[in-house]
Amino acid sequence: MDVYPASSALILVALVPSPRDLEIARLLGWYRVPLRSAPKVISVDYLAFYQDKAFGEEHRWRIETLAEVRGHELTTRAQLLRNEPDHPRAHEEYYKIQLGPLQTLPRPILSGRWRRITFLYTTGELLRSAQTVRDLVVKSEERDVLWRSLRERALQSGQYQAADLPEVGLDPLLLAMLGELGKKK
């Protein structure tokens, strides 16, 4: 069975900071993203999980799994993690992204030199051929196509009005940073 998404699929690579978070995604079918640091567009087809150093020597700094995105909603951390009512961020807003089953990639995508990633937009085509995380970066000639797709998704989701989103394409890494800055205002 081919676990790779269609070539045109929009994929958000997201940092998964701990094995516990990946286990929640696997068992409960959701992943959380703090609203204050979320990328501007979360209406994507798939999430690919970039594993942090907490995954140990053999599984850190790589992407081994992905899951289809089936929807999202805004809630609080306390609603998501009811056993942590006194957490310092318990009342902060989070996106709860509903997921299909986690799928293991046939070969992991290694970080190469990169160590810290929060969010990165890519495509199914790039995911299929990537050897390293750097291979997931959308090249300049493809950025306009990616931006138009992300813009269209954002407008369809009802989260944004056309005036909220620029017409011209921007670097997907820059878009993620701009989304984080916009949430801090």
C-alpha cells in the first residue's frame, strides 16, 4: 500500500516535541497547535510529524510518520488535556487538528543539518522524493502555486477574508513566521 499522499496534496510539517504527543495523535486521532504560534493556514491535506530530540538517538530530527487531516477546531488546552487543569497554559487557545490513522513512511526523512523546525509547508510530490528535510522546501518556481493553494484553502475554511491574505506569493518559511508574528499582536 502506498502511504504517500497525492503529488498535489498540501502538507504541513509540524514539530512533535515528545513521544507522548505522537502517541496522542496515534491513539486519539488529534494533534494540538497553540493558536499563538500556529501557521496562518492550517487547512491542509496532511500533517507530517518532525520528531524532536526527545525521541532519542535513533528517532530524533526526522520525519517518520504522517496523517491525513480530517478537520480542525479551536479549543483550550484544558479541554484537550483534562488531566492537566493546572498547567500554566491550560486556558490558552489551541487548534485541535483531527487526524486519520498515522502512517509510517517507507523511509524516514532526515534533518540533514537542520535541527529545529516548527512548521513548514510542502507538497505530496516533494514528500515522496525527499531524502532530507531540506528537500521539502518548495523551490521559487513552485512557490506561487503553493501559495495560491494555501490562500484558496484559507478562504474556503472561512477563517480569513480575501483582504486578510496577500495576493502575491511569499516564501512558505516566511509565511509561517508571519503567522506567528500576527498571532502575537
